[in-house]
Amino acid sequence: MSKPSIPKGTRDFGPLEVGKRNFIFDTIRSVFVKYGYQPIETPTMESLSTLTGKYGEEGDKLLFKVLNNGDFLKKADHDALEQKNSVRLIPSIAKRGLRYDLTVPFARFVVMNQNSITFPFKRYQIQPVWRADRPQKGRYQEFYQCDVDVVGSNSLMYEAELVQIYDEAFAKLGIDVTIKINNRKVLFGMAEAAGIADQFMDMTMAIDKLDKIGEDGVKNEMLKRDIPESAIEKILGMMKLSSLDDLETSFQDSETGLKGIEELRTFHKYFDLKESTNTVKFDITLARGLNYYTGCIVEVAANNVQIGSVGGGGRYDDLTGVFGLKGVSGVGVSFGADRIYDVMEELDIFPEEATQGLSLLFIAFDDAAHNYAFDCLNKSRAAGIASELYPAPVKLNKQMKYANARNVPYVALVGSQEMEQNVVALKNMETGDQILVSMEELIKKMS
RNA sequence: GUGAUUGUAGCUCAGUUGGUUAGAGCAUCGGUUUGUGGUACCGAGGGUCGCGGGUUCAAAUCCCGUCUUUCACCCCA
């Protein structure tokens, strides 16, 4: 028999890991709820047609396809099969795929439930997604996203609200982050001011890499993408402008660019009313890959840790349009739970409570005491204390070792002496202190 | 998808130019210790050396394929 294994890019989570991960989920969820968002869940599998074409050509390659059941080859596209054309063959043998993110399924959900939804609709969703990417640091084939979106309103109040959620959630988790914000319209204004509006996408992809490849790298990247040198100089010049006022003068001929600046100002009008814990800064080089964004875009990077972004999002004016519902604007952000996990692990900032499940372990010395201890166990459980009884009155040494392994803060020892006095010996496992208490006293002390 | 890289006990890793029966620490189990854990000492179990094929008298070691790990690119959380 060969040794068992799990597919690449996937991981098992033991009790400790799940405890920590739940701490992240619970923390983030509590913020979502406080801001008035409601939970939804969508199926693991979507129709492949719902997913394809939404993430660009690269994204389509990273979709996990689910092979049709039954005699799927009989119904396969035989021409494509003969020509070994995988791309053409896929639709005929796979009608379903695993969800790639939570935003597109959400858009589908909104369209399908448009009559029962009250707009603006504020939802959050915490579920795993799958990507057939090559695994790397902080990149898995299966990972959790925590999305918050609001659809059906153009108000920039929501941009401000979502950035507040980022700020508050990361503060609660204890992660020091920088929240970068930009606007796609500002980027478009740059392209327009440089006279290369038609090469907008090429430009954004190049400047998005500034952090990694530096200014010269960005220049080369743009040259490679056939952007004229005169335009490149203008773009590089504008990239150095850090204030909205300066940009405004450059954008005199770009209506879209001016609109972008106005949007950012409106955002600040709301956001600046409240003090934030983390740094929020305008970053003109922030571009973000997903091309459905149309307005404000935002990305979160953890300070002091070398890892990709731990969250991102933005405004998308017409996401539901591809599913037939026009004129519904949405804005949303996503938390990358698995990267947040990695960051917290690296910084070692998970609180003790995140990993502690059991509060009390009963230990019996003999059979009679074991039965008595079970009665005590029932009482402590009835009082809501997470407690357990070692299954047999075996040697103390062994039972105590189990207590250590479970990292339990208290044990209650029970033998003939305790039974006679109708008490238990409650031992603090950290200090080693031990006191005789009745069950009533124990419950009072522990809850 | 491109280019590298990794795999030996449950875990972390040794293992010489190919050469007897593949080792250590930690963990596990038992004992020193039948009313008290983390320490100490003694002992035991546990490996088709990722998998498949090849070269060789002989392969953990060399070659090929495959899966997996990590990393860069692409893209992205």
C-alpha cells in the first residue's frame, strides 16, 4: 500500500490550526456584522459558463474543471478530441467548475435573486476558493476568502466604510498594515493625458510592478508593450506626483481622470471623519489585475512581513451586466484568510484563547472514583465548562501526561479521600497549586 | 504555462568515491514511580530511502520518467 498524500497546494488543518483560523474568521466576521453585512453562501461548484471569461485568459487556465459524470467521452466534441485541442474539448466534457473567487458567484447570486433582494444589498461571504496555480509562498490551490460587498449603490460612503472595515479588522487581529488606495479612473486619466488611452491596460500592468522591478523596469516593460517613449516620460512624471492637486493640473484634458480625483476626494470626505489605526495612503501605482474594477481600488499589505497582499478590492460598475442585470454598481473588498494566517504565524501573534479548547480534565484514581468523577463531569458540563474525564483510572503519570498534551489549564483529581468529603482536588496546571473544592465551588470558580 | 529545487522513521535531519544488518535527536510506548505532570535515567517498537523503470556483481547514492515540496517568472489572495 502506498503512503497516502494530499493534492499539491492543499493542506490539512489539525485542531490547533483550525482554532487559529477560526479566530481569524470570528474576528473578521464580527466586524462585518457590526457594519451591517449579512452572510450568504454559494455552491462549491458553479456552471463552467458562469466562470469562464470573467478572469481573463490567464484566469480561465487556472479554473478547476469538474469532469462530467457518466459516459462523458460519448458526448465529447470528437473533432476537438481528435485534434487534441483541449480548450475546445473542455466545454463538451466539463459543464461545472470550482469557484475561483467569491465575487463572480455573488454577482450571479444577485442576478438570480434580484426580485427578493432589497438594495443596497450588503453581504459577506467566507468560503474556500480554488485555483490551479503553481503553489508558492502564500499561494495555495485551495484557500479561504472573506468577502464583503455592497451592490446597488453608487455612494462613495461605502468605499469609506469598507476601508474602515479593513482598518478595524486588522487592528483587531493585531496586524500592522498599510492600506493603499487608488482609482481606476485616475489611472485612465494618466493614460489619456499621455495620449495612450487605447493602451490603458498595458500601462496599468506595467506600473503595477513598480515595487518589484523599479522605475527602469517599468519603463522597459512599457517599451516592450509598444508604448511610445514620449508617453512613457509623461507617465513616469505623473507617477511622482503624490498629491491630488498636482494630478488635477495634469488631467485638465481628461474628463475621466478628473472624475477619479473627485471620487478620491469624496472618499476622504467620509473616511477622514474617523481616526484610523493603520496607514491609509494614496498610491498612484496601485493598479490591480482584475479588469472588472472601474472606480476606487484598494489593496492591503502587511508591514514587517514579506508576503503578497493580504486583501484587496474595489468598485465595479457593471459586474452583474454579464449576467443580464444592467446598472447595478458594486464595491467590495476581500480578506485573504490564509495569508493572514501565515502573517500571524510568522509574527507569532495568535492569542492564547485561539488554541485553547478544553478547560478542565477530570482524573480518577480507581474505578469507584471514576464513576464519581463522571457524575462531577456531568455537573461541570451542565455549567457550560468545556470538560473531559480520562477514560480509565490508569496510572496518574499517564493521565497527567495526557493533560499536558491537551494543554488544559486545570485538572480535577478524584480518589477515595475526595469522595469521602464530597470534593475534588482542583489543580492549576501552570502553577501546580492544588485546592480541595466542592463541585459548586469549582463551577463558581471556573465560570 | 516556463525555469530551477526538494523527497530517508510520526517530525527535524545525518548517511563518505555506488559496497555488510540505513543512523541520530524529538515524539510514541513500556519501566525506574499503584495519590500527582513538564525534568532525569533505562528499555522497546517504528523505514519497499516518494513512486515506477533502467545501468551495475552491488543503488538511499548514478540515469530516465512521474508525483510532491520550495523558489523565481506569469498571474494573483
